[in-house]
Amino acid sequence: MRLGFSSALFAFARPSALRNIVALARLAHFLIVFGAGALALHALQGGPPRASEHYLALSALAGALCVLVFHSFGLYGHDMFGSRLLIRRTLLAWGAAFGLVMTLHLLFRFLRPLPDGSLALWFALSFVLFVGGRLVMLWLFQRRIRQGAFIQRSVILGMTDNALRLAEQIHYRADVVSGLVGYIDDRRTHRLSEPPPSSLPRLGDIDDLERLIRDDGVDQVLVALPAQARGRNEHLAQRLRRLPVQVLLVPDMGSFHFAHRKLVPVAGVPMFVIAEPPLQGWAPVLKRAEDLALSALALLALAPLMALIALAVKLDSPGPVLFRQKRYGYNQRLIEVFKFRSMHHHLRDEHAARQTGRADPRVTRVGRFIRKTSLDELPQLFNVLAGSMSLVGPRPHATATKAANVLFEDAVQEYVARHRVKPGITGLAQINGYRGETDTIEKIQRRVEYDLEYIENWSLWLDLSILLRTLPAVLSAEAAY
């Protein structure tokens, strides 16, 4: 019988599915970089003909480094088999790999000079081929999913409430790694606590499961039996261990409602992670370097504008140019935040007990403009340089700020979780329209949701994206008074 390409791939992959497909992906990425580099360098060759061998060596080096960097960026992990294009991660990884190759080339000078224009062509052509390859892979995977074929054909042993939640999760996730072909249970259907979904057939009892495994019809058994039936579970475990199949114990799916889907070993015992400090490893160093570099550049570029604003504030009303206010920072510590003064000095509200509203008489003429355009926040660049704030993060709120006459920390249960990172001049909530007055509990709830989403998904790319989107968000906003 003639097999299609995707069927042949799956047949080849089944004994050690994930490893083989990952190996093919690594080989494809190496060939893409090597081929694109050789083509670009040869097409625009500016040196003597003998330089071609040097360009081929550079292409091979780039291909090898690309595979290593892609691995470090997690492009060969489980996400590889999901439904996302992974364009952003691929672009970042390829940019890092390409930059590493060019750095080595410039430092050691062991290769001939590169032809003009070849680098841009090489980078762009490789990236287009990466995305094209990913599209082909997704097409093959989705086609196999629609046909009901998976790399690992799974059955659930024991149709319990926990098993039903697992079946729903697998159906929702729908990737090509694991697909349910049915369930196994010794009980009659009418004795099940919850009826299984109609799309999930009953394949029989444990004897039928053993026959399916021996006939190569099942690759993975997901055991969802109640923990109380210890004796029966041990008997089934001993029986399944004799068979050539992967057997996994299903955790309590109810834990996923409040815990991350991540396990860490403690004294050899795997445990669910409920919470962990954000920005671990090198992330704090990278974020601090980002803050120092960008805030220093911003201060140099904006110094003339800040001087004009300071002069306008001073001429508009008596009082100091800067307004200092105590706000909550990292780990709920009080920090002093700088702003250009936008209120009459004698009407200032140091604890923000009353939020600023439309046509607020406390706001000066200049203050109304700089608050509307967020120019009053520019002195917070000094906070960033000093380390008490970051360019991007949850906005710091004053100690007495309220929504609908309720303190923020009382209005939203997760509010304090915002303080697990440094506050920022701008953030995910601000670019999504939540800046200015928070006169309702719903508004502060939405702000907190965006802040927590930012903390859980932080990356340099996300920070840069928020910074680029801040100016359009400020110009289009109407809620700042």
C-alpha cells in the first residue's frame, strides 16, 4: 500500500516519535541556514572565486549555531507540536543566532570580507524558509489530527470525574502528540459517575486493553483510577509494566484551576507549582540592562523638552517644578515617585485620597496638558535610573487611591500580586486603554488582570512591544484628566 508523505513520517516516527521529528526539524533548520547562506553569499560574491569555500564554512557554522540557539529558545520542545506559528520566537532566536555568527566573524576575522547586501538577503531568506517550513508542518499535523491519527494513540484507564476533565483538556488542546482513541473501564456504562463524551468510545476492559497494546493499537495509557483503590491500582500497574507501552498517572485535574501546569521535584517527589517569583534566572539582569540603556537614551533625547516643561510649570503657578509622592513599589515597599507638578501647590493631594476628574479645579493650565499627554510622567525616568521603577511594569498607585470609594487592595483580591515586580512608567493595562481615572471597581479589576498577565508572560520582546505601542495609546486615550 502506498503511503503519503505525512503517513510515512508518522510511521517512521512512531517508535520514538518526538525524538525523530525533532531530529528532522533540526536537520531542516541546519539545511535552511546553510543553503540560504551559500546562495546569498555566492549570488552577491564580491571576492575571488576561491572565497566560495570560506562562505560555505561560514554558512555551516551559522547552521550549527542556529540549531543550538533554537534549542535554547525552546523551539524543539512541546510547543513545536502545537498549533501556533511561533513567528515571534523564531525571529528572536534566528536574530540571536545570526548576531552570534556575525560577532564571531568580526572578532576572529577568520573569514573573507562578506559581499555587500548578502547578510540582509541571507537573514531574510532563512526566516522566510523557517516560517514556510513551519506552515508545512502545521498543515501535515492538522491533516493528521482531522483524520484521527496521532503520534501517540492514548487511552484513558478508568472513566472517573478526573478522566472527564482530562478528556476535555486533550480535546481543547488538540495537538498531534497525544490523541484519545477511547477509554477502558471494567464497569458497566450505567455504573459510571458521569457519562463519557459521545466522541470517546469504550474499548472494553483491562483484558481488551492488553490485546490492543499487543496488537500495536495503543501507544500510551493514561491511568485515571481513584487513589483510594490502592490495591487494584498496584495490580494494574504491575500488569501494564509487562507490556511495551508508556503508562502515565493522571494528576488531579482540579489542581489546574489554581496551580500552574508545571511540576518541580522536591526530595524526589514531583509537586505542582502554585506560585513562583517572576523574572527568574537572567531575566532580572536583562530587564535592568534594558531599563538603564533605554532610560539613559530617553533622558538625553528628551532633556530639552523636559527643560521647557519645567519652565512652563514654574511660570504657570507658584510652587516647585517636581511633585514627589509616596507609592507602592516592588514587594509593596513605599517608594518616592517623581512627576512634573500638575496641580496648584496649595491644593496638592500627596496620598491621592481623591482621584483627579474632568475639569478638576486643582489642576493648572499647564498641568491639564501634561496630564493629558502623560508628559508629567517623564521625571520617572530618574526613578528608573535609580532602580526603584522600571520602564515597563504595573503602574504604581498612591497609598490612598480608591475605586468607587473602596481601596484598591480591598476591591481586588489579587491586587497585591502586582507588586511582585517593579512598577513601570507604562504597562500592558495602559496600552489597552486603562489609564487615567479608575472610578469603578471593574476598571481596577481589568487593570490588575492586565498587570498579572504581563508578569506571567514577561519577555524583552513584550517590553519593547509595549513601549512602541505606548505613544499611540497616549494620543488616542480620553480618560486622563
